[in-house]
Amino acid sequence: MQRKRPLRREAEIEDLLWLRLKALAERGWHFRKHAPFQTFTLPFVEHDALLVVELEADRSGRNPVRDRLLHEAGYTILRFPRADAQSNLSLVTQTIRAVLDDRKP
């Protein structure tokens, strides 16, 4: 019988990232979590900046149809390996902030 511990760790890093993304509201950015987009659900999205943020375990979970629709709508997808987020969440957050700073109106 396997323990469910690894699943909780995955949820923990998403929760930590969500807290960091919510903190960007003081800079005028408003991320949504699990937001609908057409028939898909986006993990983290900032609609004004047209930015989607994803944590991925591997490339096999990507959906090329969804990615194409997002790109056609003008969205940029930032993907970070889950292991990178777990080992250096500050760097992931800095990268997201740098992209957002380039998109300030």
C-alpha cells in the first residue's frame, strides 16, 4: 500500500505558489485559480496580463489543443517543473514578476 504523502507535497507547492500569486495583488495583478477557459480549466491565470502559470510534473500532461487556443487568444503560458518550484519557489516567483512587469499598461 502506497502512502498519499507525495500527493500532499504536490498540493503544498501549489498552495505556496497560490499565496505568492495572490500577494501580487498589491502590484495590481489579480490571479485566479482553477479558472475556466472555454472547455478547459487553467491552474493559475491573470487575464489582464494574458498570462497562464502552470506547474508540471512532466511534459506528458500538456494539451496541445488547449495550448493552441490559448496562444490564439493572446495568452502566454509559463510552465515550471514542479521540482524547480519545490526547490526554489522564489526564483519561480521572480520569473513571473519579471513577465508581469513587462506587461504593465
